[in-house]
Amino acid sequence: MQFDEVITQRRALRSLGKVEITRDLVHSLAQAAGLAASCANNQPWRFVFVFDEKKLKELFESLSPGNYWAKKASLMVAVLTQKELDCVIKEREYFLFDTGMATAHLLLKATDFGLVAHPMAGFSPAKAREVLNIPDEMQLVTLIAVGRRLNAIDPELSEKHREQEPQRPARLKYADFVYFNEYEK
């Protein structure tokens, strides 16, 4: 895909199909994430790629009920970081920003492969931390459900999710987030 097409095709869809997860696929996703910019090249991101069926089932138990659809994912990615891994310049902490940029690279690479990579906030961090053996000093930012992009809407989605799936959610208008030379209220 061309870059503009990848950006346009990237969606947090809920209709996920099974896909074979190989170490080469994981390597490609991780490599794309690892090329993100970061303050002083500190690269504060850490990713746990979960594709073992038993471990996936354990991790699925950490999901909130509204994320039932994510249990069809073939891969879950836990995104971790730590303030001490990145720049802190006066009051500016860069670790979350830099980890977000790496995560965006991962999402776009997954899209380029024809996959859906859907980040989620709806999960129990305590349960996910336990399943993945994440140490206390690491911040668990998000879980990302990854699966094959389906051509049709999954009929097992809730009515609400089936209605939301076909169209991209409304985006801010250019004039609502772009300012020239100074911020305007």
C-alpha cells in the first residue's frame, strides 16, 4: 500500500478474523515500532506480543465486558513504558509521547499487512499485569487486539457495534485542530 492509503485504511475495527501469527510477523511489527522517533533516542517503549493460545485465553480474562469482540484476536500486544526510560526536561515527561509514536508505527505496519490493530483501554491492568508478569515499575499503557481485517461485519458483534462498524467515526474538521502562528480559542 502507499502511505496515504495505509493512513486512510487504519481503523480500530471490531470485526476480527483469525490470522497465523509468526515470529516474522511479530518481528516486522516490532521493527516498525522500533523505528519511531524518541527523545535523545531513548526508545522507552516495551511490547509484549502474546500469541500462544493458552496465554491469549488468560489475557482475554482481563478484558472488560464491552471488549468481548477482542477475544477473536490472534495476537494481543501489551504496550509498556517507564518514565525513567526517557527524557524528563524540567516538567516535560516524554515517555508516554514517545511510546505513543512507536505504537502508531506498529498500528500502521499492521494495517499495511491487511490486519486490524485495535488499541483498548477497557481491561483490568492488574489482571493483565499478572498474566504477563509485568513488573510494578512498568506502566501498562494499552492492550492492542490484532486480527485479520474481514470484508464483512462480524454478525456476532452487538447491535451497537454492528451499526458503528461500517463508517469511520467522525473526525475533527481541519479548522478545529490546526492553528497558524499561535493558538486561538
